Amino acid sequence: MKNKKILVIGLGVSGISCIKALHKLGAVIYAYDESPQEKLYEKLQELSSIQAEYFFGSSDIENIPMDELDFAIKSPGIKYEVPIVVKLIEKSIKIISDVEAAYMVTEASFISITGTNGKTTTTTLIGEIIKESGRNCKLTGNIGFGIFDDAMNSKKGDVLIAEVSSFQLAGTYDYKPQISVMTNITPDHMDYHHTMENYVEAKFKNVINQDENDCAILNYEDEIIRDYSPNIRAKKIFFSSERVLDKGIFVLDGKMVYKNEKDTIFIINTKDIFIPGKHNLENAMAAAGAAIALGTDVETITKVLKEFKGVEHRLEFCGEYNNVKFYNDSKGTNPDASIKAVQGIEKPIVLIAGGYDKKSQYDEFIQSFDNKVKALVLLGQTADDIEKCARSYGFTNIYKVQNMDEAVKKCFELSEEGDNVVLSPACASWGMYPNYEVRGRDFKERVKYYGGSSTQSR
């Protein structure tokens, strides 16, 4: 990329990482953000030592020397219909994601994890297993501070364990991970991809360039993945939480096993996996498959599966007050993820849901309540839509609030001894929070505050 003229679109985590990496590579850097310059002061200060030409707001688009550009790197969350991207497409300028850029500049190996749900837990689990095995690895992609800069600072023999979103994969062309993982595919991000076909196509870019020297870890119980699998040229390791497979990872008499052409290898008793729930059993299987594909010994896999305590914001236990347990599942950013949360927690549940409208449908989410959810506390842009859907199925114990403080306070009022209060929004956090992490931490702070008050007054 030396002396290439490259436009970075968006000055978020991904964009800043790209600018830092491009600077090290000797590129000529242009950068654009739709926000006014004064709102980006701290970010521009972080980049003050780097030579780059900046453009701000829609009125500045015409000043970008597009005819000179070699290509553009777009931050994943920026939609393809925004004016600057439309302009680049009109001029036939190639637009790539940070994942594609990272792949272009490193000789490190990639383990690439995608799916609608389970990505973060699976990615983190794989990282813990590989770290325990003694290999040099780094969690990156949607985890961390930018995959492009991480790739720049890696070398041959290193392993980049990348959680990759459909947004990132949509901007890939040659990306070819050595090991890919597909956890599941259910409807999500329709506001971005517009159709399920587009979403599925983006997800399968995780495997499309792999060949027989690579390996794909695939959820056999996901019909979309299973039906597509004949098109995958990589060696395949299927995993299943539902049935015994001819080959792959599955449960046999309460034991997770891996069966290949020669042997059936015991991995762990399923009851010894520390993180609860069927969805976490599947995440553990996916992680074990990736570790096996990398040549990791089974003893190391077993040890980590026994000890791994889960990730923040994914059914994270965050306190018990007056014999009521509180769980932070802010990572539940779509209905399917929140269905798994409801399935993974004992009844009765007081559930907080609602947030940014990604054009999701909530029927299956409401149906999953199955007499486990006793009260529903709603907030955010989707509160009315979720309420309407819930009432159409006869669920009427609904409370609407304006913010997280009111939501947690209401849950303390509604809950009784033996209840479980769960934040699992089934929606993204945008509009109320910059990301699900900030939302989850706000929930935990409110729980601690009202929990302390309720304990003292008991």
C-alpha cells in the first residue's frame, strides 16, 4: 500500500485503526467522517502525529479528490446508501472493509468466526484455548481496537482470531481464513442488508474463498448452513447439539465427543462445561472444532471448557438482592439471541427489552416466553412494536419506561423472591447508547445502586 492514495470512511475504532496502519505502510491518507470537525476533537488529537487530509460532513464530499483514489476502506457500520459511498460506487472506486485490508497486509493465520449469535463467546473461547496451548494469538475484529492495525503488528506464525460481522464480510473480496467458523444464521440487520438473501450472502463470504487446505467449522443444526455446505471446498467439521453425526462433534451419552475417520475422541462431560445453556454448548463445540483444526491437544480444550466463565454482557450474572438474581444480556441485540437468553434462565423472569429498530420481527421472541416471563419492561424505539406483538399473543403484563434507570427501578418493584431479572433487549443499543457494552454497564450500575438501597431497607 506504499504511496497508494486511500480514503478511510468513518473515524470510529475501525477507521482510526486503519489510519494508523496505513501510516505505517506509507500510504497517502484521506479520511472522511459525516460528523462536524468540532465533534471529533479527541479522535483527531489521537491522530495528530499522522499526515492525512481530512474531510467532514456532506458538504465536504465534493472536495475529496476521488479521481485520484486507488480504493477506499469503509467502517463496517456505514451503510452503502450514504452519499459518500454512493458517490464512490458511481465512480467505480473499490470499497473494502477493514477485514479485507487486514488480510492484504499480514502473513499471520486467520481463524474467522461469524454467525448471527454466539460469535463473541466462541471467539473468546477459541482465544483462551489457543493461549493455553502456548501459541501467540490475538483476539481481533469486532473484539479489540481494530483488525487492520492488529494485522500490521502480527507476523507469520501468529494467529489472528477474528470475530467478523456481516457488515465487515460484505466488504471482502479475497479474504481467505485458514479456519472459518459459522455459528448460526437467523434474520438480523435487515435495516442494513435489506433482504435475508443479502445478509446470507455476506455471511458466507467467511467461507467462499477457502479451499481444501483450509477448514470450516459448521453448525449442522442450522438449516441455512447445512444446505449451503456442499458449496464449501474446505475440509468440514460439523457440530451438532441435537443428533449423533457420522463425523464431527456431537453429544453421546452426556459427553461431547469428536469423531473422525478413525476414532471417537472424548472431549468433556457436558455437565462440566462451566457456562450454562444449550447455546453455550454449541459455542463450546464450535470452539473445540476450531482448536482441533489448528492441531490443539484435547486436554487443553477440556481444561479451558471447564474453567471458562463466559464473557461480559452475555447472560452475565451481576448480583443477587433480596433473593432476586440479575443477569446482564446486553449482547442480546436481536430476537434470536434473546430467545436463547430466555431459554437459558429458570422461570420466573422479569425481562427488560427494546432498543434500536433493526426491522426485526418479534413473534418468535414473544412465543419463547412460554410462561417463563412474568413481566416485560420495555424501552427504546421498538417498545411500541414489541408491546403490540406481545399483546397479539395474549401477553399483557407490560410496562413501558423512558430509560434504563426507570427500567431497573421498575424491575425491583415487580420482582419477588426467587425471580430472575434479565436485560436481554432483542435490539441494538443505538439511539440510546453508543454500543451494547455501554448499555450493559449502565444496567449493572443501576442494579448495584438499587440493589444496595433495597438491601439496606429490607
